[in-house]
Amino acid sequence: MFIPLSFLHALQKFFLFGITLSGLASTVLASDWPQFRGTDSGRSAATGVPLIWSDDKNVIWKTSLPGPGASSPIVHGDRIFLTCFTGYATSSREPGDMNNLKRHLLCLNLSDGKIQWNTAVPADLPEQDRIRENHGYASSTPVTDGERIFAFFGKSGVFAFDKTGKELWRANVGSKLNGWGSATSPVLYKDLVIVNASIESESVVALDKRTGKEAWRSSGVKDSWHAPVFVNAPNGKPELVLAMMRKVLAFDPDNGQSLWRADTGINWYMCPTPVAQDGIVYVIGGRTPNGALAIRAGGRGDVTSSNVVWKLNKGSNVPSPILHEGHLYFAHENLGIAYCLNAKTGEVAYEERLEPSPGQIYASPVLADGRIYYTGRGGRTVAIAAKPKFERLADNTLEGGKGAFNSSPAIAGNRFLLRSNKYLYSLGEK
């Protein structure tokens, strides 16, 4: 019997992703984008993703959203899931009444953007009366295992919903507040939902994804604003890693046991989500100064002197990096400077300004079709070549460059999904 080579390659990709997703259900395919930054730390194997777009070019559809938010869309099959908030502080001019604050989980058709259902969750009050820079009350990206959708709403808790939007359970992971709001996105591991609850309880918490019952909790996590990541240690066992002020911490994801820690020398809160590959964790963060470092996984205790591979005084405070073919790519959130580092040595391959500047960058970049896309907060996206020689490829603007785009993009097939405070856009070649 003849089996096409393309089918074998597709099958290989399916099983590869099944191994590397640290426990996502087998119903999640390689073509899905089931969590913050997708299945591969912002990288997509998709082809045919658009290079050029504008308000009147290559917009397949745009859907008006019930409220704003900084969370990213996720995709499973032909459905998109996205959070937003309504009722309070949706406009700086009319803050409204906090008693009306609600978070929403939306389900939209991937094909046409129509909203299929909208589940609203009232806030556990009181919340803080304002969030700095109007980031809002829906900044955590949900995650799905193909059967359930899990969303994190800060002190209001972690929620599980079925595919019709019915709430299955909710669990509290802490009640503290912060002027910057709550933003870390949950991740899945085996039968656990793991949440970085640094703001709510200075801890990382694992919940049984079927019941919401707490499986383990590890304390001492402070000033950490990103989703945890997984790295395989030399013995093949996965480790859960997150960065916080001055340190990187690693835990056993099965029981929460502390494994190792490393000093970063970065004396600020940490926002960018680390990336990991081949047993190395790459961390960037800080404000002034920024920093970047690479750490070898698998150690025990304080590994600062033994497992830090390299350290550099360049980084970014908000957007996460991209790791691609032996190089680490990222952009400074305020200066509009794009960096490319040799991932093995930390040597700077290039340091170039994105021109025209996309403005301040909060969205984490994505990579597809040999391109890296950096999106600025006003709606301008600059695409560059994913190679260690700087090459600007395109400059695209939505909402006249005056929108509010704090969300990281998602890629579904050959569609580029980008969300502002007003709309969700599906961009593709027309």
C-alpha cells in the first residue's frame, strides 16, 4: 500500500507535539494554538501566513468584542477562545461602578468570527479601583486540553469550562492585589492546571484539572508576571521553570518540590516568559538595566556558579523572546531595538532599530514562514526575517496606529489572529 510522504511527515509532527506539550490531551493537534504562545513558544510551522495587511487589506474578518482585554486568543479546531471584561474601568473617561465588573470567556468561529457563546463571571470584590496603564482585568490567556477551557481571573480564581461555556469548577489561589493587576497565564501538565499566583499568594499552584482540587503549592514566588515553562533535564524529566525578581526557580511539576535556583542579577520584576530547548532555559527581563541569561537545567540547589551558561546586560521588560535555529530574538519594549543573540554563547549577532518604529511593544512576537512579527501597542506590526542578519520585510498598521493592542498574536493555519481592545482580527491572504 502506498502512503504519501507528506502524510508521514504530518503524522510525525502530530506525535512530536504530543510528546513535547507536557501533558496536553491528545485531542490537541499541532495545528492548534491551545495556550499562551501556542504549542512551541511563539513558533508556528504554518505556511501561507500573511506578510502584508492593513485596515482595508487582507482582513478576512474582524469581530467587535464585548469589552477590552490584554489576553491572547487560543485556538482548538474550528473554535477560538478569548477573554475580556465589562462593567467597570473599560474607559478612562467613564470608570463606572466596580459592582458591575465581570470577566467573560468568549467562543468564536475560526471561519467567520461569529461569537458562539459568551460566559460571564462576576468579580470577587473588592478589586483594585484602577490598574496601571489601563491594562484592565482580563490579561491572562486561557488554555485548553481539547475538552475543557481553563481561565485565570486573579483573586476571583481559576475557572474550568466545558466546550459549551458551562462552568465546571472554580478554585481560589490567593486574594492579594497589585497595581499592575493580574496577568500570568495557566499551563497544563498531565492532569494538572498550573498557575503562577505570584501576585495573589506569592506561590505557584497546581490544581486537578477535573475537579479544581489543589494538588500542590510552592511558596516564595515574588514579582513574577509570566506563565511557567517546561524544560527537559538531562535525565529526561521535565522541570517547571519561572523567573522572579533576582532569581530563576525550578520545580518538580509532579509535586511542586523545589529543584534549583539561579541568581540573575536582574533587580526588577520579571514579565517575559522564558523559552527552553535542549536542556537550556533562556531568560530575559528587567527594566533598567535589562538582562538576559542561559541556564542549564537539571541542577540542584543554588546553580548560579555551575549552570549559568552565559549572561548579558541586554534584554526587554515585557515581550518574550523567540528561539529559532540556534539564535534568540527579542525586542526592547520602549526603544524599538530588535536583538539577535547566538543562543550557545550569548554573543550579539545584531542590534538594530525597527524602522518605522512600532512604538512601545507589550505583545510577545510570533514566528511563522521564516518571519518574526513584532506588534506595537498602537497596532503597527513590523515583520523581519528570522535569520541572524537583520532584514526588515514589512510594516503593517491596524486602527490607524491609534488602537490599543496589548495582546500577543496567535496563528491558526494560515490565519494571523490579532486582538485589540475593540476587535479580534483574522488576517490572511485574499
